[in-house]
Amino acid sequence: MNTKTLSRLLFVAFLGVGVLGLGGCYGIVSFGREIAESNPEYAYCFLPWVIFLALFALPCFLAVYFALRISLDLGNGRAFTKGNVRRLKIVSRMAFFDALYFFIGNNVFLFLNMSHPGILLLALFVVFVGMVIALLAEALSQLTFGAQGLKEENDLTI
């Protein structure tokens, strides 16, 4: 598989992740609205949860944007650039802090009696996935940084 094909496939995959994420956000809000309407005793939880999940989703969509940019650079033959190193580091930090935010927020909602312990167990899975993404992005940024240094050194060789 050549670089152009890989770049296009990555672009389509990341675009699909973004579209599915938007659909998931819409589905979660619709499901929450139905729960709030059918169970008025839980209606007070709807708006805080929507705000919490919107703030959680924002870094995820920014990470998709950075991944799209990296896939475009890959297709243009600029895989090992300082910009890609910077983008991967940003994605790594966003994933780490987003996982931490999700864990702390779920604990706060549990203590405010606005959540269920089962939701906290699901949140642990989300936190684990976020940490794995953070570690993978950090590892890729280190590898890209090393390759970028070698590429610069090689470009200076006559």
C-alpha cells in the first residue's frame, strides 16, 4: 500500500470517527431527553450531564481534526515534520486530561447523586481507552521526533 492510499484511508477513517462521534452526541442527548421526559425525578440531571459530555467531547473532536491534518501531511510526503510532532503531543495531552476530567466528573456526579455506580464502571473503561490513546500518541510523537531529526540530518548530507 503506497503512502497516498494510506493517507486517504486514514482520512476517511478519521472523518468517519468524527461523523460517528457527532451522531453519538446527538443520540446521547436524545436518549437523555427521553429519560428526563419519562422520569421527571431525573430531569434535574439532564442539563449538567449534557454540559459535562459536551466539554468531554470537545477535545475528542479537536483530536480528530489534528488526526485529519496528520493524514493530509502524510499524503503530501510530510510525515516527519515538527508540526506533526507538535500535533501528536497535543493529542496526547488532550487525551490524558480528557480521561482525567471524565473520571473526576463522573465521581462528582456520583457523590451529588446524579449518577449510578454502573455508569462509574463504564467511565473506568472510557478512562482506560483515553489513557491508551494518550500513551500511543506520545509514543508516536517520540518516534516522529526521532525520525524528523534523522530526516533533517539526512537532508543536510551532500
